[in-house]
Amino acid sequence: MSEQQADLGVLGMGTMGANLALNFADNGGFTVALGNRTVEKAYGIRDSNPALAERLVPADSIEHFISTLKSPRVVVIMVNAGKPVDEQIDLVLPHLAPGDILIDAGNADFNDTVRRERAIKDTGIHFVGMGVSGGEEGARHGPSIMVGGDQAVWQRLKPLLEPISAKFDASPCVDWLGTDGAGHFVKTIHNGIEYADMQMIAEIYGVLRDGIGLSAGEIGDIFSDWNTRGLQSYLVEITAVTLREKDPETGKPLVDVIVDEAGQKGTGRWSVIEAQKLGVGATTLEAAVSARGISSRRAERAEAEKLFGDIETARAEFHGDHDGLAELEAALETAKIIAYAQGYAVMAEASREFGWNLPLGGIARIWRAGCIIRSRFLDDITQAYEAGEVVNLLQSPHFASRVREGQASLRRVVAKAALAGLPIPALSAALAYFDDYRHARGTTNLTQAQRDLFGAHTFRRLDREGVFHHKWPQV
Ligand code: NAP
């Protein structure tokens, strides 16, 4: 291969980087330079894809990698978040020139993206934080792509990214969402919502397994049925697939032999931290992240079961209640709407706070295919934003009517699960948030009174304008 022939380069040949590079070569028809810390992997990717080998250019060193790129250069970094990204930037930056584009396509804390963009700005090299969702399959055949950075740079990237993105009704699932960290922020909230969605599905699975007493296969059939209606989504579809899968070694349902411990990586935690910083309640996302934390304390949970297991009172609430399936379906759908409304509320507030003007309806549009939370439901979100100003998705006419219809089911499922001692942290968080949110007269008047008593924090009155302090009795 002669020098300067590659249309772009991908640095990082892990699961995502390698598949994204193959996607650029295959669906984009681009020639792609392949760079990796462990150089052999880059050659391995080319050698194991003979049909695309002509368009894959493995590099031995950063100098070699750069020398294969057409100018102005486009370099996509796809390594683990944090220090590895800074290291790759330090490695590649001295070889780039003004006008070149450096993209971080991994997951990133958007605060890092803002910092990196600022640090690079004066060099004339463009830094782009870009969220990519869809896992291995998405990266290879069409992910959902959330682009941040300068809008002018997006115009240059569009012809590279549209061909490799997922398509929904022929519309590419990629867009520019706002300046600096907007793309990575939206990807973070996408993952927070994904955590909540998965957790609520798992909680309903728990009710079906431990409450009603169904087998994994039976539960798989139920999710498969639910996937034909309002809950239709990739996550519900894969839930059915995983529940029906048998362990080749034991013949048991595979889920029954999988340890109930899940890790939580950057994005879930970041989504909750950012929600708190912005002062937006994202309680279902928080419940999902916390549930993974609790899941990882397996030995401790076993001890707690010995201590408190006998508190369970009314498993009979559910047992054999096959007629309750419609109620569970409605409860899950309602809680899901509340979780997405929370994620959207965080994005709306971030948009105001950081001056991004996020296209909230457009975000749902690019999530309709390629990404992990893809679903029919996202179309309804796009439509809600297209129909007019949305204060909160829960107040948009379509979702308000669905929640009005489904809330009684969510209420009954949460109440029955609580009586039966079944863990439903995200479902109950959804209901608690909903009840809090729909009360014009809440209870923080008492909190304000307490704060004024012990700290002279002052309060406002319902019947008069102004800020007041009361001389409370001495305690
Ligand atoms: P991975 O399979 O573990 O690959 C990690 C890559 O990063 C490898 O190429 C590795 O190089 C490189 N790397 C790690 N530390 C490095 C360092 N200090 N210096 C240089 N290179 C380093 O990870 P992945 O799943 O592809 O994830 C990459 C990014 O995509 C992450 O930000 C991840 O959060 C994000 N992401 C992942 C998914 C997913 O489903 N996997 C989905 C969306 C986004 P070596 O080969 O030399 O070790």
C-alpha cells in the first residue's frame, strides 16, 4: 500500500474498534488504517477478513499509522475510557496538523471530553467526542452514533459516519447533538436509561420466577409475547432469547446457572452523578446502578438472607397468579415510561445548563435503531417532541394518557411485591417518583421549617411574596 491512502484510521483494535473499522471498510467502502497498542491484533483483524483486506491497513507504529492517512486526517480513538484515551491523544497529537480531526469514539465522562477539546482547540486540530452504541454487532453492522464537537466538523464527518450507522426506515441513526461534550453526555444518559430498563425487566423476571413460580422457559415465552405490543424492544427480545437458552453442559436453562452478580462501569455511574449535579431526580437510574452494587455483594446477601429471610410474609400474593400477567406487563410499561422521562429530564436540564440546545426528539430518532435501547417506543418520544413544547415527557398528552392508564397496575404490582418481600428497587422508585411528581402540594414545607429552625435558612410563604425567617421556640 502506498502512503496516504487511508480515508481514516482507527486506534484501538478491541471489540468495538475492530468492528467499527470493519464497518467503515465494508459498509462505507473506506480504506482504514488499523492501529493498536498490541500491533499483532491489527494484522490479525486484516488477516481474518480477507474479503476486506484491501481496505484494511495495519500499522506497526504510530508513525506508520499516520503515514498511511490522507490529509486532512481523521483518527478515531476507540480504547477504554480515562487514562488510555489521554495516552492515545498524547501519542497521536504531535503527528497531526491543523484541520485534522481526532475523535474519541469510546464511552467517556463528558467532563473529560470538554477538558480535552479545550486543551486541543488552540492547535487547530478538531477534537470530537462521539458516543457509539450497539455493542459488537452494532459496531460491525450499524451503530447509533451521537456526535458532539463543532458543527462545522460534523459536516465533514457526515459522509464518513452516515454509511456506517444503523438505519431506521432508511434514515441514518447518527446526528450532531451539540458542542463539546454533548455527544458523550447523551451516550451516558442512553446508558443510564439502559441500566434502568434492564433492571426493571429483571425485577419483573424476579416476580415471575419467585412470586408466581414460573420456569425460565415459561418466562421467556411471556417476554416474547410482550415483545409484540407496547413493550416491543431489543431488550425485551433478548430477554426472551436468554431465558429460553439451555446450558449445553447441564441441560438447565442457562440463566439458572449464571451467578447473580453484575458490575457497573463508568456510564451508569456517570449518568447518576450528572443527574444529581443538575438537581434532576433520576431515581430509576439510581436504583439500577445501586442494584448492581448490591448484586456484587453476594456473600453478604447470603448472610442477610439468613438473618431476614423469614420476614417474607405473603409470597401467596403472587403464587400461581397467571391472570396477573397483563398487570405485570402494564406495570413494566408504565415504569419504563417514567424511567425514560427521567433520563430525558436530565438531558433537558443539561441542555439548558451547558447551552447545547439538544434536539431531544432527534435523539429518540437516532436511538430507534442500532443502539441497545432501540424500540418502537422511541418513535412515540420523537412524536411527543415534534407535537410541541415538552416540559416533561410525563406531561406530554400521549405519555400522560398511557401513564394514567397503567399507573394502577404499577401501584398494585409494587404493593404486592413489597408484601411478598420481592426486590423491586427500580419499579418502586418509578412509582415513588411518579407520586412525588404529581403532587402540587408536597411535604418539603416541613423540611423548610426544620431548616429555618436549626439553621435560619429562611422560607417563602404561600400567601405572600418575600423571604422569611421565624423565631421558632428554643429546643
Ligand atoms: P476492549 O475490547 O477491552 O478493547 C480495549 C482496547 O483498548 C484494546 O484495543 C486495547 O489495546 C486498548 N487499550 C486499553 N488500554 C490501553 C492503553 N493504556 N493504551 C493503549 N491502548 C489501550 O474494549 P471495547 O469493548 O472495544 O471498548 C472500547 C470503548 O468502547 C470503551 O470506551 C467502551 O466503554 C466503549 N463501548 C463498548 C461497548 C461494548 O459493548 N463493548 C459498547 C459501546 C461503547 P490492546 O489490544 O493492546 O490491549
